[in-house]
Amino acid sequence: MRVQSTPRALLSSVAVAAVGALALAGCSTGPETPQYSGTLTVWVDADRAAVLEDVAAQFQEERGVEVTLVQKDFGDIRDDFTTQVPTGEGPDIIVGAHDWLGKLVQNGVVAPLELGDKASEFQQVAINAMSYEGQNYGLPYSVENIALLRNTDLAPTAPTTFDELIAMGQASVDAGDSEYPFLVGLDPNAADPYHLYPLQASFGATVFEITPDGTYDPTKLALGVAGGEAFAQKLAEWGAMGVLNTNISGDIAKEEFNAGKSPFYLTGPWNVPAAAEAGINYSIDAIPSAGGETATPFVGVQGFYISSKSENALAANEFLVNYVGTEAVQTALYEVGGRAPALISAFEAAQGDADVAAFGAVGANGVPMPNVPAMDSVWADWGATEVAIINGQGDPVELWQAMVASIQSKIEG
Amino acid sequence: MTTSTPGTTPPLAPRPAATAKPRGVHHPGTPSVRSMLIKISLLAIVDSLAVFALFTLLLKESWVVFGIALAVTLAINYIYLKPGLLPAKYLAPGIFFLAIFQIFVVVYSGYIAFTNYGDGHNGSKEDAIESIIANARTRVPDSPTYRLTVLEQFGTFSFLVTTPEGEVFVGGEDRPLDEAPSARLDSTGKAIELDGYTTLDFGSLIQNQSVIADLSVPLTDDPNDGALRTPDGSSAYLYTSALEYDAEADAIVDTATGERFLDRGDGAFANEAGRELSPGWKIDVGFDNFARAFTEESIRGPLLGVIAWTFAFALLSVGMTFALGLFLAIVFNEARMRGRKFYRIVLILPYAFPSFLSGLVWLGLLNQDFGFVNQVVFGGAAIPWLTDPWLAKASVLIVNLWLGFPYMFLICTGALQSIPDELTEAARVDGARPWAIFRLIKFPLLLVSVAPLLISSFAFNFNNFNVIYMLTGGGPRNVSAGVDAGATDLLITLVYKVAFGSGTGRDYGLASAFAILIFIIVAVVSIIGFRRTRALEDLN
């Protein structure tokens, strides 16, 4: 019996010691300590993490607040953030794309960000993209858009209209120089409304009406205008001609262009390094208009958001606006990711790179991809309808109008 | 050189045996010192973790979880410190992890089915109110940037602001700005100190940031003029709020129009016309989600077709993979076959690939214009494998056959090898032909051991998300019919679309309700299947 009571006494004394130690530890981080003990948690993807390490160290040194960078898969950040913020366990800051914003606001997980006078130092399109219902929510760091990649060996001059592009491409095919008049990566089941959007926009059909301040009015669907129907008819025509082929996926399009099998390729900066590596002599041109108006691509913006439940609001704001929003950091982010900086001074400094300058010029008239929560349903109907039209599965105008009706009903939900 | 007598434990390790003896023989229930120490240190680790968790929970005031954690910790200590209770000592860890990883998850998703949890209803009502108010707070257009110094006096904070014109004001929560001409300025003309107040440096600012970030200093006595707030502690901006929360009436009020948004029990503030403010919050909705599963047009329309196809897909997948797997198992079970091991390894390969990877590979192979199948096998024909509704159905079945037969091959090989050769021999002696031996002897014996696996395979294929999602994404869709479901959509991919993808937003509540419905279907089919299997066993 004595043997038995000893461990028990031992255990209870251990427990008492443990509790005491914890209590002491609690005291030592009490309010008297001059140094702020909290940390700023930032969720970043791998590429961004490397750049932010330096600025995080600088922030800690100058401001005394530790910044913890948590590396996450970019695709997981939005959902994990949305589910974790309400529990109070989420990070203070995340990196994200601007088209997440509507969903983040709808779920109440993102806090407004006051850029103050700094707002004018960013490209207007980036600020517009980071705004939702008149409120700014994020610090942008990059803008990117698609443009026309031209194989200068196969097409020495840039086409001015899309019809001219088709004629030039067809001539190249007829001459036996290339296999495809034009390439764009599509999906057999979902086409790619994002890549086809500039052509649609040249008919004057945006997704939602654009208000005078450059943002979308998500209640007013603009797909159904006459220009949209004209675009639908053209889609059917291009599909029948073989200019558009839904069986040419993004990978196939990239491969075929890099093999020198097409003079034209509608794509973004992310596919340019591979083309250069493949030895293609290329030029980055404006997207030729198909419907008469300027063929403006969607602009995608990436940036940083602050959690609505962050207990480090001031520190997070300071870190983003005065540390990440500086030319040095924006340039470093550009150099790692290859995406053009959102800060005007950094963007101008990056103009030395001809590719960045060329894509920037094309994106200058671009509108941000809509960031309203209803976009998920828009993309699905939009893409499936484009597939049907391109493959001639029905009357293009009827299909287009059916799509508009379907999207309208979902938005009104 | 002592040799142990047969039947006794060889004294290979005399010392542990010697110390172990008293425990088992002389003093039952009195453990050795060493095992006691191990036990105590393990318990100490568990307890220290538990104490840490309890402290965290205590600080967060989550009482329910705190109570559960406390009870579990006490129970663990009781079980392992009290002599005896041997079954509990063995079972406790298993039960603990079962509760965490199985029971909790199942109960929680069951609970979610009765809430409106999803996009727009993501958190608590308090969070929603906070977000609505914060999002409606906008900076007054063209208002200046005030340079700010935060002051402290008797534990309350004040704003010392300098306007662009160089005027200096001081104010605090509910204390409108007042001129402070006596403030000391720095070289840039920014006011930095005021008598009677302590100026906060950045460190103290950060320490009190949650309070300072919430500080709202009225510009004048008239609240409509707006209030100063600071996002960073060094500058202040003038904000007006388009919406305000009336705590007494539990309503959000539009400050411009006076319109009131009330909590109408739908987990959101809504006005008379039914327009809801975003975000809303999570509430319990009872059986609404189950009702929606059967009444909502976007789901009900395609539901019957999708259920029929799901059953067809699951049954055909099981049937085809079993037939092929069994055939190959019989062929490769033939002792006269050379190189059996090599063939068997090759046949297992599809099973070794992750199914979503195989899905992507097959997606490329079946491409209408560029895929290997059309280009090489069919000599350049343009067969729309994945874009024609019926061919797409056939394609997913074929790919699933390719993915699934190795499993069936494996279990059939195992089952065949466990059937005693004597039975076959006896039948042969009795003059039975090979087909009769197979049909009347081997196959029924095989089914006894394989049938439960066929049922589980059915349940697996019923929810075979990977193959469908990677190969066709549920498509092709008939857009002119106005139906969201595609030709190859299974129940599970349709649910995924409705709940996570192309619908109007993520709806975890509806998804959980569907998960429960799917579980019921699969459970019913499985129960019937297992009943039949038991009958099969009785036969033998």
C-alpha cells in the first residue's frame, strides 16, 4: 500500500508544480512587459513566402512585432480562411486573388483596409479590383492580364482586327507553315470565358454593368445585350471554321504554339517564359477587336487581406501599407512571381522588361474580373454555353439567351 | 551452461524476469518501479497537455468544451491510476480516438445538416453585426488625412490630431474634438505631446491596438459629421457610417433613410421588402435543408435521372470489374500458366495509381482530336468520347473498369486460393466438367468471402467522386435544357456542384443533408446486401 501511495503523492506534486509553472509563465507575459508579445500571422503561398521573409524580419526589428509566415497552398487559402476566421483561430493576414473578395465579404471574414493617401500610388485598376461595394479591402501587389502572343516568324505584322488575324492565320495554314490559324486553351466541358472575354468585350458585352467609378453593379447583368448575341453568333462561326476548338486544352495549346504550329496564341504572361525557352520569336500584341470596340481583357489582381477578427489590426495595417506596399517589396514580389507590380512606381521600374511593358499596355484598358459572389454560377453557365455554341449544338442566340436567363435567376436566387 | 527444461520460460533475460515476478505473483496490483515511472511520465505528458488545453479553454470561456476536456482528463487519470479496471485501461485510448475522429465528425456533420451554415452564414450573429457595421463605415470623400498621436490618461485613450492646416485638436470616445493649442509640436508641425497626457510610442500602441482600433472620436457634437478613426495609429481619417446597430431593437438602421433591417429569423438582417444585409450568421433551421433537397427546382429537376444513373454506374462498375477481375483471377490461378507472377504484378498497376491521376491521364487519352485513343487506336476518327452524353457514360464506365478490376482480381485470387483443391478433385472424380465445377462449387464458395466486398465496392462506386470529377466534371451538360446536372453527374458530384461549386454559393448545410440522404441510400442497399450474403453463408 505504501508503494502505491508514493506515486500518487509524486503525481500530485508534479501536477502542482506544472500548474504553478504555467501560472508563473502567465505572469511573465503580463501587461508590464514593454515588448509586445503577440505575433502577426500571415498565410502566404510558397513564392510569396520567400520574399516576405525579409520584410517580416525588418518589421520585427523596427516595430518589435514578430511576423509568422505560414506557407499554404494558394488554392486552399480562401476556404481555410473563411472557415477559420469565425473560430478566432485564423491568421491576421492572407495573400489572395481579388476575385475572392465578394465571397470573403459575404462571409464577413475580411476587414476594410484604409490605404489613406497611399491609394493614389497604386494602379487604379488594382484599387478598383480590391474594392467591393465602395469599400477597399486589400493591399494589391500585382496585376496581370492576357494578350496576343504572336510568332513573328509566321506572322511578321500584328493584325488590327480579329478577322484579319483569322485571314493571316488561315494563309499561314494554307501555305503549310502552321497547323492552326489561332490557338487558345479551352476546356471540352467549360470552354474558357476568361480567355474569350476580350473578344466578347469587343462586342460591347461586359458581364455586369460598370458604374462610373469603375466598379461593377452586380445587380445589373450586361451579358444579354445585343453585342452578346452578336458575339454568340461569331463563336458559332469560329467554331465551325475551326478557329476555336474546345478539344484544344490549355496544355495542348501551349505545346502546339511552342512547337511553332500557330502564328497566334491568346494567353497570359505565365506562358511566355516557356515560349521563349522553346526558341519562339514572339511579340506581345494588343488583342485585335472582333466586334469593333476595344478588346479589353480581364485584369486579375493579387493582394493581401486582413482578417475581420484580427486582434492585431494596427500592426497588420502598418505591415501591409508601410512595409508590403513599398516599392522595394513590390519589386521583389514581381521578380519572384513574374506578375507586374500594382504599385505605380514599381510598375514603372519594371517597364525595363519588354514583356511586362507589353502586357501592361494591353491591360491598361482592362477591367478587373468581377469579384461579386455570384461569379461562381456565372462562370459555370457561361462556359458550358460557350462549349455548346462553339460545337454548334443549337442556335447560338437562343443558347446565349437561355444562359442569360439562367444566370439572372441564380443571381436573384 | 544451464539449459532450460522444456515447458518453462528460458531465462534469456534473467533480470527483467526476476523483477517481473513479484508483480505477477506476490503482490497483485503493485506495479514495479520502472513501469510505474513510465506510466507516470506518460500520464504527466497527457496531463500537462490537458492542463494547457484547459487553461486555453478557460481563457476563451468555452465552458462546454472545457467541461468535456476536464471530464476526459479526470477519467483518464482515474482509469490509469486506479488498480484494476484492466478492460478500461485497454479500451480507453481506442475509445478516445474513436470519439474524436469518428463519432465527433459524424455527429458534427449531422448537426450541420440542421443549420444554414454556408456562404453568407459563416459565423456568429455578433461577428455579423460587427462586419456589417465595419463594412458600412466609409471615409468621407475628399476629407483630409489627420496626423495622429495617441495619448493616454488614467487608462483612457485620446486622439491628438493635427490637421493639414496645422491646427491641433484633442478628443476621445464620446468626447468630440476640442482645440488643444498648448500641445507641443515636432519639427514637421505634428502635435506630439499634451500636458497631463502620456504619449504612446509604437510599442504601447501595438499593445493596446484592439482598443485603439475600435476608438471612434466624434468630429463635432453632431454625430452626422462623422468620427475619426485610425487604421495604423499614426494617421486618422474621418468616417461616416451608413448603417448603425440599434441594440435595444436588435436592428440595423440605415442612417441616411432610417430604414430598419430586422432579424426575421432567417439568420440575417432583412428589411420589409426582404432585402438581406450581408453577412448573415449561422442559425439552426430544422429540416429545411432536407425539404430543400426535394423541393428546390435546381436539384429536384435532374434528381431522378441522376439517381438512376448513379445506381446504374455503381452496379455496372461492380459487375464489370468483378467479372473481369474474376476471369483474370481464374486464368492466372492456372498452375500451368508461365510467368504468372509477372502478369499479376502488371495487372495490379492500375490499382497502384491514385485515381485522380489516372483520371487526368485518361482525360488526355480520350481527347477527341488529340487523344491517343482516337489518333492511334481508331486511326484518326473524331469520336466524341467525353462530350457526347452516351459515349461519356460509356467512357467513365470503361475508365472505372480499368481502375477497379485489379482490386477484384486481387480478392478473387485470394478467395480462389483459399478453396481447397480437394473439392475440385472430388468433383472431377465424380465426373463434373470444368464449367460445372466452377459454377456449382467454386463460384458459390467464392461468393461467400467476396460478397461483402462487392457490397462495399458498390458503396464506394456510388460515391465515386474522383473518376467523374477528373474525367468529365459531370458533363457534358445540356445547356439548352436549362439543367445544371450533366450526363455523367453522380449524386455526389451533383451535391458537390450544388453545395460547393456552380450554385449560388457554398452551402454546407445542404451538403450535409445530402450526405445523410446518400448515407441512408447506401446503408439500405448494404443492409439488404448483407442479409442476402448471410443467407449464402447458411447455404454452406
